[in-house]
Amino acid sequence: MRIRHIKGAEEMVAAHPLTINEPEKYKGNWRREVFGNDAPLYLEIGTGMGTFIRESAIRHPEVDYVGIEMNSTVLLKAMRRYEKMAEEEGTEPGGNLRFMRLDARLLEDCFGESEVDRIYLNFSDPWPKDKNANKRLTSPVFLARYKKVLKPEGTIEFKTDNRGLFDYSVETAQQEGWEILAITYDLHADETMMEGNIETEYEAKFSAKGNKIGKMIIRVRQ
């Protein structure tokens, strides 16, 4: 889906009150210094238009969420939609949700060891060519980064409609010492794994076309 660039999006994102502009300052202290509590900390890497993380934050006020996205225009749209939703519901935006414009390769610069409870990877870019395999968010390179910031019992939840990427991700996770806690190759036909499921904008679009959605939940092997 091609998004038309919004002129000045970078500056508007940087000035937005929900944006964390210098995340490295909070490394190891996100709960206290950003959210002012001791709640679990969940990240979504590649938050897109923000449908998933907005709904997650609304459903689970007991959890702190950070949406990470590189595209300024996409991130700005996500924040605006969240504000509009909060306005319609008469609630104050931003209580348990923040956004960052960040390259996921810099994750370790921004979060301390064992600081994160859960990471969501929703419909990530498949990077289908072998030469780009290390750019996949489920590649060994990225799994090693997640391992450093996740708690020992922390989990990754991954969803995609791309079967090639899903098969690659399952195999890679097992090879890199991750335990598969749950897996399905047809999420919307799996009652157990659909319980509490929050659709992303891509998930709604692809499932409406009849595409099967794969999902796995993993953690570092204990």
C-alpha cells in the first residue's frame, strides 16, 4: 500500500506530544521516566497506521505500549487517528501509549537489558530476495537484538499472511534457540489463538480476500 508523503511529516512527528524523540535517554528506565509506573512494557515494531497498538492500549490500560515506525508520514497518520479516537470517546490520549520514529536496528540503544515484556511483529516486510534476508524482522540478526532487550520469559508475537516469510520465521526461531509456545497457519480458523485477537489494517484487508494468516508466539528457550 503506497502512502502519499505528507510534507513536513518529520517535523510534525518530532513536535507531537506522543512522540519520544530521544529514546536513548530512557534506556533502562522507561516505566518510571516515561510512563510513571511499573506496568509491563510492550513494543510493536512496524506499527503502520496504528490500528493494532491503538486498540491494544485501549483494551489493556494496565500495560504500557510503544509503537515503533520508520515512515514519518505513516507514523503521523497513526498518531492523528489515535487522537481522533480518543476525542470521540472523550478520553485523554497518550496515557499508556507512546510512539517513536526509529530504525529497529537501534533497539538496543533505546531499551535496557531485560526491559521489555513483549514484542509484536505484525505483517512485517517479507524482503523476499535472499540477499535481503537479514533485513527481515525475524532474521537471526533481529532475533539476537530482541533477545537482549526482552525479559527471560518475554515473548514475541508474529503475524503475517506471507507463507514464505512465516515458514522462514518458524525455522529461524527454532534454529536460533527460541521455543514456539503457540502456532497456527490459519489464525482466523483457530478458536484458541483468535481469543482476544486484535486485527491490524493489513490483517483485515488480507483476511477479507481469503488469505490465511499465520501466527506464532515464541520465547527464548528456557
